[in-house]
Amino acid sequence: MNGLDYRLLTRSLNSPEPGFLTTRFSDQAAFRLRRDGFADVDWPGLCDAAIATGNFPLAFMPQELIRDASHYATANPPTQAAPSPPPGRPYFPHGLAFVDGGMFDNEPLGMAINFAADIDGGHPDPERLFLLIHPNITRTDHRDETDEKIGYLSDDFGLGGQVARLLNMLMTENAVSDWVRANKVNELAAWRDEFVDALEKMIGRTEIPDPAPLVSGLERLVDAIARKKGAAGPEAYRAAALSRIRARVPDAFRRLGPEGGALSVRQQVFLFVLFVLDHVADLQGKAALWLEVIGHDPALPLAGSQVAGFAGFFNEQWRAYDYRRGRLDAWAAFTGGARPIRALLGDYPREPAAQQPSRPAAGEPDEYDTDLDGWRRRLGSTTFPRVTFDDVDEKRQDAFRDRIADRVKTVLGLSGVVGWVLDPFLKRKIDKLLHDNGG
């Protein structure tokens, strides 16, 4: 919530310094977990970061994290973390206030891709799996403009409704923004692969009486791109890019000429055209990403997704049920369940109860038990997992209502006698809102 300043390097016509400053409010904390090295992890720091990234705005207080300049060791760090700070006391280390990261980047696939690229030598390995486990991946937030009750386009659409809808729009849009971008790259990569097949056939079947002008023209274009993209070493950049293309389509390349020795004319044309295509489409070094999602059956809701997504906070048994649903859905995805052709791991048996992390006691449901009849008997509810605010324990209802009322009064600056007089009115409004929108 403090914001950090970043300088965008570009020409600036009205400033003595190059580029211009912009303040960014998204941040990240990275922790490396190694096999057999969990004891070396900064667990207190990881826990604090996890709490900070789950701080839903207004409902919870911002979480302070002590940040250091080393956390921003990138090519373009914020100006507050510049290697040579201006005279005076350096800004870092400094405590910054954080709220829910889902406001800006709820599913940071881009961060995962960057980590994978670092591990895999510059580009994610095509065999690397990016797996998203998402409890609400199938949820729609569409609103019909003809819905008079919702009235999103009506003249009497109030300020409170606009604010609520705008926040919902922001979080829904950002939840899948990285996935939309990744799927666009996957589509382009798929089209490129189809083009490779067609290009090989065209080059293999076409006879050009004098191919030298074609080859030299393509090579000049390749060299111009290499000088632009690899200014520090254009020849090395060109050689590396052409080598990656050969490695990506070895069979097609081999069929267009002899192995070893000088390249044939057909091989040169093939490589040069693909080099240009990769750079025109910004696909150099990129391959389709292996993206998979583990969701849940939309016909059977999760308990925690009720009450505007807050139900899991109110009842530990509701969370326990959702946890088991997640384990069962993940196991079905990895083993294929009823669709073994979609299995990620093949035959992977369920763990016996004694080996499950929660160590369920005798008579308690094991971690794959999602039998609704049993859970409904256990919780005394015939509609579970569909729950509303009315299903929340009365003491928790009162505590939650009091908490929201206190936050509202703090935001509005109401205290003393005025706050005491308005307290019943606020609680009635909050109670109505919670019960009207609890299901």
C-alpha cells in the first residue's frame, strides 16, 4: 500500500532525466524450497508473506513486512532500492504495508513461468507442467443488462453497487490475465507448428532456378533482426536462435538436406523463414506451455465458496470438507478417475489413512471421504455444502457483524456518542446485507 517508484526508460521531452517515474503497488516475496532442505527455509518470513497475501482489503488489517533492497535485485529495481541512493539515509530496510495480492494478480502464472525459465536455462522446458489448483475456476460472473433486480445499466444504480461491482470486475479480470496471455502464446505456437509442416512441404517440392537472391535476401533480413535484438553480439544471437530452431524441428530440417557439412539451399531458406516468423510473432525461444487446471464439479459447490467466499472462515468442519474435496479432485485428475486418458501420473493409489497428513482417528472421515449423506448427518444440515450466513454459529455471526460495524465507524470517523447512537442502525444494515447475499 506504500507503493514503490520505478523508472521506465524512454525518451523524456520535458525532464532532464531519461524516462519517467511510475509507482507500482504489486510486489512479490520468493522463497526457494529444496528437497531435503525444508529446515533451511525462512519459515517465519514465509508465514508472514502468506498472511500478507491473504489480507482481504477492509475485512482485515494490512500486514507489515520488513523489506530489504536485496528483495529487489533486478535489472530495474525501484528507485528506493537503487544501488547508489542519494545522500542521506537509505530507504531500505523498511516496513511496508500489504493487503491481498489477488487484487492485482490472483493467479501469478507469469511468475511461475519466469521461475521455470531460470531453472531450465532461459526458457521453460516443454515437458514442464504448470498446474493450477483452483476451487472456483468454472465460476461465471456474467451480469445480464436486462436484469431489473441487478440493474447494472439502470439509472438508479447506486454508488455502493458500483463500488462492489468494480471491485468484483478487478479481481475477476486479474484472476486469469496471465492464463489468457499464456493461451495466446500457445495458440501462436500451435499455428507456427502447423506452418512448419506446410513450409517443409512447399520448400521440398519447389524448384527455384536461381535461389541465390532469395537466400541472400532472407539472410540480410535475419542479420538486420539479429543486430536489433542482439546488439551486444549479433552473430552469437543469430547462431543461438538458428540452433534452437534446428533443435525444435529436427526431423523437418533433416528431410530438407544432407546431415552434416554445409547447409543445403532448402535448409537455409527453411531456417531463415522460421527465424523471421519467430521474431515477427515474438515467439523466439518460446514453445507451447503445458497448462493444466484442477477444478471441481460446478454442480456440487464447495462450502467455503458460499457467503460471498467467506464461509470457510466461520466453520472448521466446512473447511475440512472442502479440503477432502480438493484431495479427491486432485487424485482423480492425476490418476484419470473415470477418464484415464486424461491422467497426469497414471496409476497412483490413495494413501492409507495412517499415512495421510491429518492422521484421521478411528471413526473420523479419512482424507478422501466426501460422502454427502455422512457429512450432512455430522453437521446436522440437509442442504450442506450449500450454506448461508444463517448457518453460521450465532456467536460468530455477532462477532463478525460487530467487527464490520467497528471498521465502518473507523473509516467514517464515527466515535463517542455519535458512534454509539449509529451503532444499532449500522448493524441492522450489515445484518440485512449479510443475510440477503449470504447464499
